Amino acid sequence: MRRHEFQPGRLLAGLVLLAAAVLYLLDATGGADLPWFLVLPMAAGGLALAALVGMVTYAVRRDRRDRISESSDR
């Protein structure tokens, strides 16, 4: 199996959506009494944070790739 790059933005998005699903499950089974307007902003904020992490990761990798190609051109 080929190895792939670690993508922290996707990991964060998955964890946020998993947490939202667990909260909805707890609410449905009676384990917690959460208003709907609490979980939706949490999921939206988590996805926005995951997008930011993904953009930062991309920028860092692009800068690193550019530095490597500059040093090899010399």
C-alpha cells in the first residue's frame, strides 16, 4: 500500500463531525439534553477551523517545495 501525505485539516474535519454525531446520538438516546443551535455552530466552526488548517498546511508545503526547487536550481 502506498503511503500518503498526512492531512491535518481532513483529520480535524472528521473529528469535529464525529463529535457532532456523538452529541446528536447522546441527545437522541436521552444521555444529554442539547439544544440544536449549540451543535450546528460547533460543527460549522470546526469545519471552518479545519479549512484554515488545510490552507496553512498547503502554504507550508508549497513554501518548502519552492525552497527545495530553488536550492537545486543553483
